[in-house]
Amino acid sequence: MPVTVTPVAGARDLDAFLKVPYRVYRDDPHHVFPLLGDLKKFFDRGHNPFWKHADRELWLARRGGETVGRIGACVDRSSNGHHGEKVGLFGFYEVDDDPEAARALLEAARAWIAAQGLDTMRGPGCFTSNHDWYGLQVGGEFSRPVIGMPYNPRWYEGQLEGFGLRGAKDLWAWRIETRGEFPEKMQQLIDRILARDGLVVRPFVMKNFLAEAGVVRQLYNDCWSANWGFVPMDDDDFRYAAKDMKAMVDPAFLLVAELDGKPIGFSLTVPDFNEALQPLRGRLLPFGWLRFLLAKGRVKTARTLLMGVLPEYRKLGVDVAMVYRTMQAAFARGITGGECSWMLADNLPMNRIMESYGAERYKTYRIYEMPVA
């Protein structure tokens, strides 16, 4: 039977869109299903301020009345304005090992992006680097992903490249297994960095949450402004993200670096709650929330997802000091390993820091793009 691709229209179609992964990954032991309630909130134009500066379309692929895949496309005016680009993003891409369905879905996204007057199609992802996963895993260890990172079948790479998409950027994930010890060769360097007059690396002060969050937002926008793929966050976007941050973050894992009292960098690490989420298959109700609460206290790994220093202070070793303080906090909580992700493959300074700590580069993700004309 032929494949038909139609836009998502109404609550029933959106429900079918959200549940496509249950078909694609039904026999995959590594996939972690996202919480369906959180995804519905993400797509809710009245709830998520991202849609104030972005537009989208979603599609379903069906064969003989059976849903076999999905895709979405988006234009983020904030991102395009910041980078001076005319890029349309595609994402939420999930499809059977079905070349015809894959091509039909990708063509629907390409045609929509072209119709918006844009010149480039880029993805896959969740439409913004400020929300969870971005990229397609193309190499390394195909194991359970850590929180906020993607996981996909290996046939996706061939589907995207068969359509004409080509790699634009590679992203790396680094695994650290410390066994509660610091690399000896790093200790003298760390001691020298932390002895610098006026340098302080401190934890986030939760009782001053709003003021501290304002400091972090300003650092985030200033530290990453020139980075490939960066999307600036306005007040509404940051407040929306901060709600999740407040619920997830251990203040000892959210660090602010100061020099002579001036904030110059920060890092954010979170426990890898995917350890606790995987058995829930995306559902907290009726009893999933209780299972999650019981399991999250036993999480033994973490993910460092953000680390940045203002450009004028990047040669002082502040990032090395933040890694050290993060590891100290992890050891105190019984966490002796985890992941630092993602890092641009061409971000040589940060990748060298990971190597110096004895980390292993164990997963590679790729962002694809192509002209839409």
C-alpha cells in the first residue's frame, strides 16, 4: 500500500504523533521514552513561550491506515535573526525502516521549509538547542542515552543521507569513570588555578533563586553567543526553562565562577534521571511517579550539559576548576561517573580538558543540513 503524509490536525493526531516512538522502539532495550505530559506542554502554543518567536508544522506518515512515522519542521525567527541565517529546522523524526515513508516525510518538511522563504534545512532535533536533545547518533556506543540526549535506530543515518542531507557539525559525548579519584597529573594544575587571588567557584544559592537565575541567564547568553547553534534566551524563555531547572538541579551541581566578585562563568550538571525514567515508558500515572521518586535517589551517574566562561577569561583555567568542583560534589553524593555532552567536535579547548581528565569519547552525534531549493 502507498504511503500518505498528512499534517497533524487536532488532539487525536497529536496523540498519534507523540506515540510513534512506541512503535519504532517497541523491542529496543536502550530507548528511554520521554514523558508524554512534558511533550504536550512543549507543543502547547499557549504554554511554551518558544512559540512566540517560532512557527511549526507536524506530519504523520500512514500506510494502510497504520501510522509508520512522523516529522516536524520549524522556523525560529530568534535563532535566524541572531545568526543572520535563513534556516528551517526538522525534528521529532521517527519512522520505521521504510525508505518510502522516510523520503515522503523528509520531503514534506523540505517543501514546508522552502515555502517559508528559507534556504536551508537542518536537523534532526527538537527545534532548539535550549530544549533537550539535538542531533542524530551516528557512531560510538549505541547504549541507553543520558538525560536530554538523543537515541535513534541506526537506519536513520542512511535515510537522511539518502535524501541528500549532509553532515554540518559533529557533536561528541565524553564518558568519565573516576572511581572517586582525581587524575594525579591534574591535581597540581587545579591547585594552582584555585589559588588565584579573587577566583571563587561557588554553588548556586537556591534561597536567592530569582537573582541567581538572572545571573545564570546573562552568563548563558554572553558565554555562548558566538557558538554554532546557539539560540539566545529572552526573559520568557528563561523563566520557562528555569521551572524545570529548579525541580531538577542540585545546587552543588550548578556552579558560578567569580573573579573579584564578578560572575565570569557557570556550569550545570544534573543526575542522570534516565536511570529512573527508563522503566516508566513515558508515563508517570498512575504509579510511575512513585517508582520514579524511589528510583531517583539511587541514581549513580550524572550529565554535565552546560559549561561556559566569558571569552575574556577563557585562558585562566576556570573551566578546569568547575570540572573539579563538579567532581567533588559528585563524589560526595556517591556519583563516580557520568557524561559530558554535547561538545562540538571542533571545540578543541574543551575536548582537551576532557582528555586531560581521562575521559573517553564514546558517542558521536551529527547535525545534517541541505539547501531546500
